Amino acid sequence: MIAENKTITHPAAGGLLTGIYPGTAFPLGATYDGNGVNFSIYSEHAEEMELCLFENLDSKTEFLKIKMKEREHHHWHVYVADLKPGQLYGYRASGPFDPANGQRFNANKLLLDPYAKAISGIIDWHDSVFGYRVGEDDLTYNATDSAPYVPRSVVIDPTFDWENVQKPKIPYDQSVIYELHVKEFTQMNPEVPEELRGTYAGLAHPAVIDYLKQLGVTAIELMPVHHFVADRHLVESGLTNFWGYNTIGFFAPDVRYSSSGVKGEQVIEFKNMVKAMHKAGIEVILDVVYNHTAEGNHMGPTLSFKGIDNEAYYRLTEDKRYYMDYTGTGNTLNAYLPGVLRLIMDSLRYWTVEMQVDGFRFDLAATLARELHDVNRLSAFFEIIYQDPVISQVKLIAEPWDIGEGGYQVGKFPPGWAEWNGKYRDCMRDYWRGGDSMLTEFAERFTGSADLYKNDYRFPTASINFITAHDGFTLHDLVSYNEKHNEANGEGNNDGESHNRSWNCGAEGPTEDEAINKLRAQQKRNLLTTLLLSQGVPMLLSGDEICRTKNGNNNTYCQDNEMSWINWQKGDMKMLEFTRQLIHWRRNHPVFCRRRWFRGHLIKEINLKDIEWFSPDGTELKDDAYNSETARALAVYLNGADLDMTSAKGQKIVDDNFYVIFNGTPDPLEYKLPPVNYADSWIEVINTTKDTITPEGTRYDPGDVITAAGRSIILLHNPVIY
């Protein structure tokens, strides 16, 4: 311990510390100003706070403890002159150890800074990282020092040359989102140098960026890159928390994806990745987990928040010994408290401004809307975001559910938010597997889910449409398995979703039956075509375009191995080309990317509606059919003459006309085309019985009869000269 204003030798810096000063309460975290570092940490109930400095990565204990004497509005702060970027540090907080009353202070536990911009490593699981004595209950006190076994926070240099590269700012209606995992996507990519695989630098490699551009996606949605923890029980069983939904550092890019270093280099590497994506016109969206932390329930470790001020960060039950758990992970951050709200907003603002990301997908977002118990769409969380001039301007996407009572909130988030539309996923899966998908449901989902979003003055782009995502079957497995096969996860196949709305097409898993494999390929094209022709924002799961498989495991959260990694060398190149053509076809035709709702009224100039649904016999569907008929065989006319959209310069946007035939039955059906007032001719562009898209396909006249194979889509195009 040293007093303020005393000069001491600093072994890590190889020089002297000329002074320790009071510092300032803001900004929170460790802030380097060129002459030293200001440290500030929030704790309402701590009685003492110590800043601990470490010499190097191998140091088991701190070489210097500094008692933080200054405390302003529950912010403990100190300024240390001459410290430089790369300095390793942590905190020790003293106060009551009284778990029964929600207080779990233990000065023997080295704590990560909640505002750490970088974290040096991962946990070496040891009993000392728990505040209680392992093997006994959580009311016991563990006096063993955890410092040798936990990572350190790192002071970073905030400067970076963005080379004046600007964010792409792609409107939702022009967006195609591609969900991926940094390591999963690059680990087996033969075009990425071996030393860069599994890293931010690997993701930024020119070969990867060229692939994304050729595919046609406009944004990558990264599965969690906030620094996370691999649970002890997984590590000790030879598994890991691969997906990363177990955050401990809301400002720090995870060090495991760094190819360049662990003392702040990971921050620079992440920024370089974002810059490379932006140069290519691709946005970067982060999947963020602000609903809970990696410290788990009352039997979890003490790593940061729990030891800094348990009551000031978490939702506790009436019996304060325990945690409210709306997330299934053991705890829930208390977004109702000002300090937690500020932490979340500061994190979002940091990633938006300093790291230049383009948006966020909020994991279990309904949890953040809970004030006392009920989900409240007017909660403080939404109000603050709405008023924030920075955060409110980026893409905000909710996973609109959690596991708590009333947690399924699809369609109930406020204006300005988009949502993962789970109802779209379920409807389209049911349709193509032959489930009882009603016509009215199919029509709503295909046209943007107006029943969910229109009454709130949101638009079709509020719906993030997806068939598959990281959580669940891949596209290939969706048509190859009736049941999940999660035995490798070590939980007796009891984890993961059991009701997948999947269909194996006649055999469980891989088969040599050519008819089944042909049907599976056709079903995949059906699902992709439906997704890319639907109104709303399409999201594609990485690897689906090459038919990657996880061998029927629908919950590979713990599998950091070839089960999860995309095997590019075994990819289906025909499906890749089909997907590329499909994405580019969508992006070139605004009739599939409307910003406004279909109105269903006559367009005066041509005396036709902007959309019309047809029966196979060529007659318009009557209103009563929507609620009484299942969606098996139908067609839809999309009019490009009035999209209710203008360009950035105010010019009216128009498009060609299209006719989409859906045959969800197993048998071939005849479809009569509408009369000449709808189009003077039609050209077949897509037929999902074929593995290619042909813009100059077979030509048809009004009233012609087309045979659509069982379980297929046919897209007809009517080019219009305005």
C-alpha cells in the first residue's frame, strides 16, 4: 500500500510512478490520457475499494495495491501517473459478507472491472474463485486468494486510425443479415491463413470479405464477442461455452478471438475487422447479452459484479440470498437500477462510437423490459435508448422473449425496434413440412406480419424473418431429422428444443436414398426462396447456403469442434450458387423489399391491387377463405407499379410484376395464370425443382396452365417498361 503523491518504482513500466492522485469519478473504467490512467468503479455498498496492479501476465499476485480513498456518488476513483496501455489491473472490494441479506463482499477475490475495455485471459477454474467454500453452502466464507486463477483487466490505448472509413448505413429494406460465429465461420476455411483462423483478423481476411460480397449479404450479425466465461462444469467435462452467451465483460472483445495479443491488441484487431467490413460496404451487428452475467446463481463464482456490489447489479428475490432468473442462467441483471442502466447504455455507446459497430441484437430482450416482474414495453431501458442520440440511430433488434412468465413478446417492442420474428419461422417451417398452417397466417407472415407490427406504426422491416438461427437445427438438418440428437452435449439428450417443426423427408439423418436426398434439396430451396421473397428483413444462418450439418445436434453451444465449425470443403456449391442468385434477385427488385405495407386497394392507373391472392384455378381468393382454408396450394400476385416508396431524391420507385406459385402438397398441381389485365406474359425465373435460377426461362401467356410439382415454388416475372 502506498500513499498519494509518493514516487515509487514501477517494475512493469520499467520506470517510476511519479504520483497517485484523487482522479475523477468519470469516465468509469480505466482511462489513459497520455500521462497516466484514471480509474473509476461504481459500488454503492462497499466499505473499501483497492486497485491492484500486476507486473505481467504470469504474475500470481499484484505488485501494488492502492487504496481508493476518493468516493463520489458511489464512484470510487484514483489517478495513477505514468501508467501506460497494457497495464494489468483488478479490484478488491471490502464490505459485509452476508449472503442472506444480498451482500457478498470478499476482499480475497480479485475482481474484473465492469468497464474493462480488454481482458487478458480466461479463468483457470479453482475453488478459490468462489466466495464460499466449495462443497459447503454459499453462507460459508472462502478466504483463499483467487488472483492466481482469474484474468486481469487491461488498460488500452483508445487511439485508432479509422482512415475516414464511414459506416455503410444500409436501410433495413435493403438489408440481408448473415448470422455467424467468428471461430465457427473461419476455423476450417482453407482460404484463411492457418494462424488467423478463428479470429477477428481471419474474419477480416480478403477471401472472407469477397465471399460475403459475392453472396450478397449486407450485414454480419456476430454471435457474442463480449468477453465471456466457459462454465466450470463444461470445462471439466471436456466441453466449453462455445457460443459465448455468458458475458463477464460488456466492453471487452473476447480475447479468444485475437490473433495478435491479449494486452489490448484484441481491441485493435476488432477495430480493423470492422473497418475492413465497412470498406466493403458490409455492416457489423453484435449479438449482445445484457440480461445476465457469467457469475450464475448463489452457488456461482465471484468474478466481478457479485463481489463489487451484489445488490447494486442483480435482481434478487424477496429472500435476498437468491437471484431472480428470467434467463435460465442463474441470475438476471437489474436494468431497473440506475447504475446498471448506465452500464448498459455506456457499453452500447462505446461499441457504437469507439468500435464503430452498426447495431445490436439483444439476447432475451424481454428480460431488459422487466421493471418489477411484468414485461413493460415503456420501461426505463426503452425510454433511455429512445432519447439517446447515438444508440437510437443504429439497428436495434430484439430477441423478443425470455423464459419468465409473460416473456414471449413478439410484436410488442416499441417503434424503432426490429424483432426476430419467431412466428414467421414457425409458420414457414410448418407450411413446408406439411403442418396445419392456416392461409391467413401464411399470408400475414409472407407479407411482413402486419398483425404484429402495423398497429404500432412500425413497418414490414420491423420483422427479422428467419428459418434457422444458431439456436436449433441448421437448414440441412431441418429437412434431415425429425428428432434432436444432442447426446454429445452430455445431458442425456435433454437439452435443446424438442419441438423443432422439422421433417426428415423419409429417413432420419444421412441416407443413400436418391429420392429422399432430392426432396431434401428441394425443401431447402423452398425454405430459402420463401425467406428471400417475403416482406421484412431476411436473416440467413451462416453455412446454410452450402448445406452445412451438425449431425442433428440442435444445441451446439458447448461444441468447439468440427461439429460446429463450418466445413467449407464439403460444401454444396450448387446450393451456394442458388442462394447467391436468390439474394441478388431480391436486392434488385424492390417489390420484395417494401418499406410500407401492402394496402390491398386498386391502383387507379391500372385498375389492379398492389397484391392479390389466387387459388390454383386462377380465381381470386375470397375473404372467408383466409380463416377457413389451410395454406397448401395458392399463388400471389405482386404489383410493382405502386410500392409507396421514393428514392433518396424523391423519385417514385417502381418495379416489375411477379406471380409466386406455392404448392405445399406432396402431389403435382395445375395452376391457371390470371388474365391479361394482370400481365401480357410471364417468364419463369425460379422453379425450386431446379437448382439454378434462370431469368430467361420458359415464357407463359395469360390463362396458361402450369403444373407445379409437389412441394415446390415457381416464381414468374413480368418485366414492365414504364
